[in-house]
Amino acid sequence: MKKASLILFFCLSASCPGLFSQSTINANFQNELLVSVFERLSENYHLKFAYDNQLIQNIRITSIIKDLSIEKALHEILSGTDLIFEITGGVIIIKPREKSKMVFQENSFIIRGIIKDSLTLESLPYATIIDKQTGQFVVSNADGYFSYKIPNTDSVSLHISYLGYQNLNITLRNGQFNSLNKVYLTPVGMQFKEVIVKSGQNKPIQKESGVSHFSIDPIGTISLPQIGENDLFRSMQLLPGISATGENSAGLSIRGSAPEQNLIVFDGFNLYHADHFFGEFSALNPEIIKNVQIYKSGYEARYGGRATGMVLLTSKTGNLNKPSFNVGLNMLSSHIMAEFPIGKKISFIMSARRSYTDILKSNVYKSIFQSIRSNTDETIINLGGVYESINNSSIPDFYYADLNTKLSYFPNDKNIVTFSFYKGLDNFKIANEHIGNIYSSNTINKTNWGNTGASIRWAKQWNAKFYNNISLGISEFLNTYQNNGSYTLISANPYKTTDNETNKIDDITFNVHNEFKVSTNNKIEFGIQSTNHKIDYQQTLDSTQSRTMQSNGNEISVYLQTAFNPSQHLTINPGIRLTYSNIAQKSFIEPRLSATYFVTDEISFKGAVSKHTQVINKSSFDNSNGAYRDFWYNANAGSLPALTSTHYVMGGSFSNTFFDIDIEGYYLDFKGLSEIKQNSEQDILSINKDFFAGNGFSKGIDVFLYKKTGMLNAWACYSYCIANNTFAGLNNGVTFPADNDQRHEFKLSTIFNYKTWAFSAVWIYGSGKPYTGIDYGFSLDIPNGTQRFFMFEPAQNSLRLPDYQRLDVSCTYSLKGYWCAAKIGLSIINLYGHSNMKSLYDHLIKLNDKNQSTYIIERVNTNSLGFTPNCFINFTF
Amino acid sequence: MMSGCKKEASPGSKLIIQSYLYANKRFDTLRIAEFVAGDIPFFSRPVIHADVVIETPENSFRLTDLQGHSGIYYYSGSDFIIKPGTSYTLTVKYNNYVIIAQASIPAKSSEPILLNDTIIVTNTVTSKNIDQSFATLKWNQVTDYSFIISDYEEKDTLPIDIYSSINSSYVPYYFQRPFNGNSVTMQMYDFKYYGSYNILICQVTDDFMKLFDEPTGTQVPTLIQDNIRGGYGIFTGVYCDTVKLKVLKEQP
């Protein structure tokens, strides 16, 4: 160090002898030059610095200092550099750190870090860290930790990206390699005093580098057109291979699969029937969600339990920096979210949402409710898996609500403990009155349904090589149905009935996940997962009939997977998962293999082969009142086998600064599909007698084009799919289209950002989905004066609904004041009011004639939403 | 979904017939209809101007189309009496369709006996009046299945509803569908009005029973009657015997 270049910075004020031990520092540095940092500290805290200008030039600091002593603050500030400090005679001397002796292996280092939000200090899961020299990349884990092995070098330049955040380029120097590097990313738009969304940064979705893997930024989806509520499931349906024409958020149909074949995990616990408003909205408040990962097929061995896809939702941990609040209002509901630190190591976040549809029935509510209704007098609606027929002239009392809380404890940089709780509820009540010639009746139907879940999780980054995560999650889905009836025959006393049903699923999941960094290009992950599924269905009809189905099954899985790079161009992810079900009395081996070959930095080819097992499944049956009930069941060792699937995926990607293009072809083979025999009159559903099993497959191509820069951010998806099932006891054993077989689907989504405005449009087109319907029918008179009806069905699902299409548009305005920020939005669903048919079935009606009775088959259809405007406003402060 | 519906594979033929041959009665009628396809599936429409003949080994009866486009065919003479134990063959020719159906008439009466010909409707059933609260009907089983019809006799008078004392809309199984047996016990709950009833005990065949096959165990039941070729429907013989029953209000 040249003495001549040493500049001593002396404070003009007199130094205070007790300053270093008494003062605390509060400061926020965002990508600020280190020299500027020292200047600010000198000015605000009367500190004296001595340093070599050449040593600190071009070093930028992003750090938030809150109530730290000067020593701790300096440690924090310099933690991302190869500098250290020394206090001598009241002067802080900045000098280079000695070369690290923490050499992990000869000629190599492991750098490690944690990615955080610069404003809230929340960890950011699944961020991408790219080595700019080699092009190799790693992904931060669920807690934001990453580690990366580099050869012996003086510095490494990293490019760090996370959906919804400003990209960041950092350079780590030798000397920083052995410490935990905290990397702070700033949310898009928040680095400016005014909210200005830079072009290309407002990306609600992202194609990840793995096979069939996407992620979603919940904040980014706010700009998309919304049907009443900002709905993550609707946003997921804008991805290729996930059907959007069902207009239903009760589940996802991925690559022709049934929704129950896709696992939804929220903070470590499973969700069932995760919907509000008869399936119109998902039951998850997007305000609380930090990260969404979607795996459509061929995913790694650590995930299992369903035969097709999986959605991982991670909630926010809460603001560790300062309290913040968010309130919002739309034409269906209002919500509030509060997040605040408790001390320096605990954050708490709470979010609550409730519709006011039971108090005020807005036009949006009426439009949505109208879209649920059929074209006839009565409509069958989905009350959380209970399909009830209601009179179209009746208006139910209905509301939905959900609550999320999460407490996160960060005892130090290596440990995270979180407790998460969720409760969603739909409450439905309808009164029907009938006055007839024979009898009159008054009935009241009360149905409540929803999920409750909680999880506790402890994660620790033990060292640069080892990380583990232990979690315990419990989940309960409960549907309670009660129908009280009072029937009065003419001139008689009322006859009262009470029907009760409960449909309950309890899950307890224990999970231990471990990650071990073996070498530069090799990581091993292994763990164990145990889930107990307890199912309890009880039905009592007027105390005279009852039906029960109960089962209690354990599913235990162990897995091992690794990721390694045999060459700079090739990444291979082999893995294996072993699952044992005590009810099925069987073990299942699920090998997984995926690989990506990078031909150039822009072009890659990929493929995956994997086996998956699902030991809990869903079906429905007629409850003998003409209504249907969904219920889940455990696979057994008899006629109800576990559902197994084999995924084959192959494709290629092109990605540069401006565009992403991704094409995948897939073939999913299913064995052990189950159907329940209808009209089963058993009191106790007999698993062995009332079900029959079959097989199926889906195959197709998903195409994804993404324009990711410029003022216009747009993506287009095309999916071609064939999904067929074969059951020996159905359709004479002939293969037929599955319910979610949809040959073509095209979706175009655009977001145009201009200063504080975001304009968005989504156009969806889908070819018709199958239905069975009726070809012909006739009636025969019976000598006792009654009639019997006979109908001829065409082959199963051989008819098709009309093609589907709609255009949604929205406009969002963002503004930021001194103490709060706000978003105001207007959405119009189905701008040109195209009439779309959601469902169709046929039934007989009788036309009276003087000479005879004529019967026709009435076609009952439920149409989708027509032209529906909606607005919202959100405040954050 | 309607209760009592049956589902079939798509029909090869488009004609449906319906006729019941009541033993010892004049031939009643035959109804013929055809399926018509359309955007909204039409249930059926009457068939007119069909060539219809019913034959026995000894006789042949040509049916006439009832005016009014009703699809109903009758026999204009008075000599077509259905004989017990006889087999009848129906031939229908219409456009390019030909239906041939056969029906065997049960051979003899079941000789029913009503052990108690009056049911007294009471508010409270006690040990004293319990014997009057039901009536047992017995018969000889000629065919495998019997079907009981309750026919209210006092149709010309304003019926008096008995629901004021009996709260039930329950209809017993033997008034709903054929069953295998030779006796039933009828109770006051089984009747709607006070008054006189003709109780018909009808011997029916497997063809008739098949109308009541519920689609249990499989989602695609078949209604392809063994005795009908080239079409669908019912053409069957029925032998009915009648007994009389009174349902009276308890006198104070």
C-alpha cells in the first residue's frame, strides 16, 4: 500500500472517546459506492476513516443497518468485500483481508451466500445465481441459501436474478469466499422514488431451466386481468399445458390430467379443494404468497405423492426491517395484510381476506353467480365437493374468508424456524320453499367447507456444504352439509327431516430434507417423507339411511437425488424415490432422470423420464338424493390399486436477452385409474366392490414463446394434447377421451408498461372438451300408470363442447406517496362477450299434449362469464 | 340425472314398440315411435302408416293406424281376444325397418285370495284394531314375477284424502315394480284415498321384468329384449286377476 495514497479522513468535530461503544448506526445503502458509504457515516456519526482509494474504488454496498453498534455495522458493511477494519486511536483503518486460509480443496473454494429482499430482509427462495465467467449456475434453496464451488481465483462475478426483482451483478473477491455473503435484491419499481416499472422487468412468469418447470411472481400477476380476485391459479392457467378454458380454480388440469392428480403444497402442508366461490377462485390469498413453483412433469425425486404435476407455494416470512401494511378492496372482498419485525430476529406476517357477498351483492358477484347457473330452472353447484341442486330463483347467503399467519425466527445467519398457519372457509346457506298441490315444503341447506393447515419448519445451513430442512405439516379439509326440511302434506302436521354429512380428510406430513454439496459440479439431496392420510366420510339421511367410509393410511417415502455436470454443457439430475403404502401393502420404486444439454449459451436440449406414485385419489358418487359427492380414498391391496404414472418428456429451448422459446413433447402413461360404480346402494362404500380400475395416457406438445424485453412483455402458449382412458367396465372396454382431453389450446398474454401504467390483455382459445350427452331416448308406459325412461348414450365422451374463446383486458395504475403506495386497477373479463359453454348434460322433460305426452331431451348447459367489469384498489404503507 | 333412467349404446334401429297383451281381454293397442336426431335430441315421434300384423299359429290380425297421427294401432274387429298360454308374433314394417317380436301369455290364473278385504284407517294402532289395519293377499305363483296394481274404483266421486291421518307419500315396492313372491301385506299407509280399490295381481314374464333392470354394477346396461328383433320397447303378455279391497275411516 502506498503511503501517498492513504487518505485520512478526519471528522471536523472533536472525536468522542466513548463513541465506538455507545453509538448505534441506522442506515440503508442500496448499491452505493463504498467511498460514499464512508462519507455518509463520517458525516452522520462523526467517524474518522483511513483507507486506500484504490482499494475501495468500484466497490458497491447494499446493506441495511438497523440499531447496530459501529463495530457490528462495519462488519455488516464489509461482509461482502475483501476488506476488514481496524480501530486505532479513534480512526477506522480499512485494509485488505488476508488471503483466506479456508481452502476447501486444493485449488478451489466454496462461496456461499443468502439472497434477501433489500426492503424487507426476507429470504428469496429459488433465485438464480449465474457465474458470468463459466455460465454455470446454481439456484438458491427454499430459504434463499446458495453455495457454489469455484476454482482458485482472485474474484468471481455473479449475475443474480429473481422473478419480480432487479437483476444484480456482484463481484466477490478472494477473502469473501469463506464468509456468508448476503446479497440484497430490490423489488422491481421500488428503487425509485416514484413507482416506475422499467420495461421488461414486470414479469409475472418465468420459464425455469429445468424440465417442465415454471415459476410465478404473485406481485407481477396483479397487472393481469382478474375475475374479481387476483388469483394465482388463474395465472398458472396462462402457462402452456395447464388448461385455462375450464374457468375453475378448484384445481389445475395439467397436460390432460384430472386436478386430483396434481399436488398443491403450501408451506409444507397439502391442500385439498383449494377454492372459494364454488370453484371460481383459489382459496389462497396471493398477497401472502412469496413464491410459486410449478412442475408439470418429470420433476425430481424429492417431490412425490401425485401422478402428474405439482405446485409449491411458499408464503412470505414478513418484513424484518419495519412494519408494513397492505389493505385492498375489490368488488367481492376486502383484505388486510400486516407484517412487522419483533425484535431483530423475529418477523410476523398476517393476512386476512373476507368477501362481503353476504352483505352486498355486487354486479361482479351477480355475474359470477349467474355464470354458475344453468339455462334451466335448477343448477347443480359445487359446494366444496358437494354437488347440490339449487333453484335458480333462490339467492343464497354466501361468503368466503381466509386467514394466513406466519412467524419466522432467525436466531442467526444459519438457522431459520418458521410456523405457518392457514384457514380457508366458504359458508353457504340457502332456503327453498315449495308450495304444491300435494305438499308444501321448506328446506334450509347449510354447507361449510374449507382447508385448515399448519406447519412448523426448521432449516439450517450447517456450513458451506450441508443444509437441511425439517418440517411437520398438518392439513385438514372439512365439508359439513346439513339439510333441514319441513314437509307438510295437505291438512296434515309437518313432517321434519334432517340430513347431515361430513367429509373430512386429515393429513400429517413429516419431512426431512438434506442437501450436501460434494464438489463443484455435484450436489446430493436426500430425505424422508412420511404422510398419514385419514379419511372420514359420514352421511345420515333423516336418521334412517347412513353411509360411511373411513380409512387411515400411511405413506412413507425416502429419496436420493443428485445434480452433476459431466461437462460444461451437460447437467444431469438422476434420482430415486421409494414409497411404501401400508394400506396398499406395497412398495413403489420411482426412478427419476432429467438432463439438459447446452449446445450454446442460448440453445439447449432437455429430457426427462420419471415414475410417480399416488396412493390417495378422488372420486364421486351419487348420494341417492340425485346429488353427487366428491370424496378421497386410500388405495388398497385389492381392486383399488395405487395410481402410478411414467412421464417421458423431451424438448428444447432457445433463450437470449430478448426472447425465450421452449418446446416440449410429452407422453404420460397412467396405470391404476379408478372409477366408482354409480348407483351403488351399499350402506358402507366397499372399496373392493364399488370401484373398478383402468389405465390411461396423455400425450402432446407444449410450445412457449416469451418476449421479455421492451415495453411490451408478452408470452404465447400453444398446447396440443390427447388424453385417453380405458376401463374394462366402462364404454364396453373401448378407449375413450378423458374428461380433460382438449386437443388445442392457445393463450396470448401481454403486459404493456408505460411509466406508472400497466395495460394487459389475455386472449384464450381452446377446442371443445368432451362430454357424453344423450343421442336418443324413449319412454314406455307401465300398466300401473307410471313410465320408464330409456336413453341411448353415444360412446363415452364422444361428443365435444363448442370451442372456447375470450379476451380479457386490464389497466393498472401505480402511485407512490410519502407514506404509502397504491395500485388501482380495472379489469374487463370477456370483452367481446363471447358465449362459452362450461358444461353440458342432457335430461328428459315432458311436454304435455291433449292426446299424448311427448318427451324431449333437454340440454342443460352452464355458460361462462359474459362481459364482466371489475375494479380493485390496494394500499401498501 | 333422472331416477329410473336407463342408458344404452346408440341404437342400430330407430323404431320403438309398446304393447301389453292382457290375458282374456281384447287386444288393446300397439304404440310405435321412432327416434329423430337433431341439435337437441328429440325423444321420439309417432310412426304412422306402418304395416302391422299380429299372428298366432291359427290366426292373423292386421292392425289399423288410429287417426290423429298418434302412432297408436288398434284392431278394428272384436275377435282378437288374448288367450292364456298362447304365443303371439308381431311384425312391423315401416320404411326400411322390420321389427319382429314374440310374446307368450301366462297360462293360467294365479287364483288370488284376500284374507281381509277391508282396511280400517286409524289414528292409533292398538292390539284391538291391529288386525284391521292391514290386508294380506296370497296367490299361486304361475310365472317368476308378479306385479300388483292398485286401481282406485270411485273415480267419479271426489276422493277423500286420507293424508290427514296418515303422513306418508311412501309407495310400497309391490306397487312400483315386479317381484318374485306369492303374498303381500298391504297397509293403510299404502293408499291415498278412502274408498274401494281393485287390486290387480298380474303375472308377468322376464321381458316385463327387464324394464326394471337398474344399471347397477355397470354403467352401460343393455335393453335389448330377447323377444324383439329389429327394434326396442316392450311386447309382452300379462295375466291379471282382480280382488276388491276397501279402505275405510275408523268410526268413532
